[in-house]
Amino acid sequence: MDLSLTEEQQLIQDTAKRFAETELAPVAEKLDQTKDKSILLENCKKLAELGFMGLNINADHGGTEAGVVAFSLAMTEIARACASTAVTMSVTNMVAEVIQAMGTEEQKNKYLPLICSGEYRAGSFCLTESGAGSDPASMRTQAVKTENGFAISGTKQWITSAEFAGVFVVWAVTDPEAKKGKGITCFLVEADAPGITVGPAEKKMGQHGSATNEVHFENVEVPESAILGKLNDGFRLAVAELAGGRIGIGSLALGVGLAAMDYAIQYTQERKQFGRPISDFQGLQWMIADRCTELEAARLLLMSAADRKERGLPFAKEASMAKVFASEKANQACYSALQMLGGYGYMQEYPLERYARDVRITSIYEGTSEIQRVIIAREIMREHS
């Protein structure tokens, strides 16, 4: 088995690493503390110029066409510097991928170049509702048939990048009488459509630089041509989107975990106690060995899932395995790294407390750890039936 990267994948990884170190790392702390969205938008613009907002999108539509493995590699490097920028990049790439996979030629020609070029600073998924998080089939947002198409009404919650997205991928119930999950349709809705209200940014524990908003739809009129995929087939599309998104978020978590360990390892080699660098003490050495081993295992799981998706093979189970393992082990890595710094790790002067705040959400969004285990167990049972 050859685990080496192709020349293109290596180039994408190296480019992402250089960009993260030179452009993102110097402003990451300021973005976190000030929540200055102009910093994030400038980051997104530069990412688009590098081709990182459409890494798995065909070149005919403005994409880089580098593949899923390259996307995962780039996500990890970007997240090592700034998780807020990374999540914006992840979601925007997934919006573009869903449009490419399910959109008509007209939809692809219209929206993909705008996303990939950065003219749309971001794309957003409007799936989650206050009563429909892990159970999206319970959504209440409705799209009522009209003479000219549909009128969408309802409220979506915790929508990443909503306040500066150019297009929303919106799920709504189109057949209330259908069996649960069967009467849902997906729509492409331009963010400036009349009737859309984006709420103020949520006050979050971490990833402060990433905007997370409530989005309210009040009789938002869209034509039938706005349907993404097929009528009443939106739930299947949502499940497929979440599987791909889990590779992105798992890669993001890995990047934050690696950044935390890098900082902590360097600190232990410089910090002295009892006349010796604390890296000489076995307790810390074992902590470092365990966390780095776990992060390497997470990387291999992510590469496996990304490779399967890239080759057109079933990957839902592998994506869930990678996401739950990477996110949970990255959380452990950040807390272990913080512990290695002792009291300094708790201070905002050092980046460990930011890493710990930023990484916490990765085991919640794009499907909680508990939901990942349900999916993994279901797929294993199906394989053995």
C-alpha cells in the first residue's frame, strides 16, 4: 500500500502550510479577540485566490479539481493556524460540492464560479433548526407551492457564515403529509432574496472569528428552478452532504490538535524544572507519545475516508469513524497540551486556551460523537446482515 502523496497533493499541502504560517497565524489571535469579520473576509478572499474554496470542483466551473485528499490536507494545515477560517473554508467547499453533485447545468454555471472565485465570500447550509439538530427529518421550515414556484418560511439555527454568504442551501418540508423524512426538498436561495433576515452573530465558547447566525425565512419566493436535486428528495441529499462534511471537520480538528501539540512539545523542551527540561520527565514523554500516536491514527482514518470518497466508493462509515476519532482525540490533545504548560496554558497570552475552546465544537457540529457512533454501528450491522 502506497501512502505517499502525489505531486499535486504535496503542492496543495505545502501551499496551505505556507499560507497558514504567513497569513493566518499572525492574525488568528486578533480575530479571536476582536471578532473583526474584515479579517476573516480577507482570509477568505486570499483562500479563493489560491483556489482553496473549490478544491474538489471541476476546473470548467472555476474549481481547482485537486480532489478530496487534497481538500483534507489543506483543511488540516489551515486549521493549524486558524480554526475560524478553516470552518468557513470547509462549509464553503461542501456547498460547492453539493451544487456540483446535484445541481443542474444552469445552477452549476451560475453559482460555482461565484463561490470558487471568492465573489461569494462563503456559502452556507441552512439545515439545522432548534428542534431539528441530530434529527433533521423533524424540521419545521416549509416551502409552500405557489404559481411561480415555492414560498419558504421558517427559521434555521447555528448557520455558519450566514451573515456574509452569497448563497444558502436550504432544506424545507414540501409535502407535510409524507412519511417523516420523505417530503423534504433542498433549494438554492440567494442570500439577498427578499424575506430573509440574518440574526446577530451568536456568542460562542470558541471559533469567535467564524460567524454563526440564525436565519429567518418569511415567505421567501423561489422559482422551481431553485430546487437542488429532486422534489421531496432533500433528506437523502442532506445525509450525503453531512458524510462529506465530516471529512472536513475531522481534518479541522486534526489541525487544531497538531498545533496544540507542536506548541506544547516546544515548550517542554525550553521549560526547566529541577534543573532539567521538563521534556526529560517520563510522565510528559508518555503524554506526548500517546497524543501524537492518536493524532497520527486520526490522520490515517481521514486519508482513508477521503481516498474512498475520491474513488467513488462508499465512505459514510469511514467518514464517521474518522470524524469521531479525530475530533475526540484532538480534544484530548488540546487539553493535554494545556496541562503541559501548567498555569501558563490557562492564560490568554498563550494559544493553548484558544485551541482548547476552538476544538471543543468539533465533536458536536457536522454530527455529534454520539450520532457518529449510531451511524458506524448501523453500517457495521448492515454489513453483517
